[in-house]
Amino acid sequence: MDVRIGVIHTMKEIEVELDNDTDRDALKQRIDEVLADDDRTLWLTDKSGREIAIPSARVAYIELGKSDVDRRIGFSA
């Protein structure tokens, strides 16, 4: 599962690739809980085991998507 996080005051996004077997509903619930309080931090662990911390006060948006298996690469006519 791909997670794209927009951060306020910057044009860049944080992209995290989670394990494909990540429970989407549990992740959404955890995100809701963290974003309810500006003093909390959202911790995500990517496919490689790296931990990423995002302060909830800096989150502009979060987009949950499918894994890169479904991504198309190249050009189509």
C-alpha cells in the first residue's frame, strides 16, 4: 500500500510504501486518532523496515493508494 502525505508550507510530499498486507481500515483509524491531536506524531514503518515520523500538526493531507504493482510506466497513445 502506498501512502502519500502532504506537509503544510511545502510543495513536497512524503511517500511511504507499506507492506501489501497492511490493514487499510486499521491504518485509517490510527491516522484519525493521531490527527485528532496536534501534539501527536504519526509513525509509519515502510516495506524496508524504516520508521518515518510525521508530526500531526504539519500534515496537510494523507492519500492512501494501491501498491506500485498496479502503476503503469511509460507512455500510451
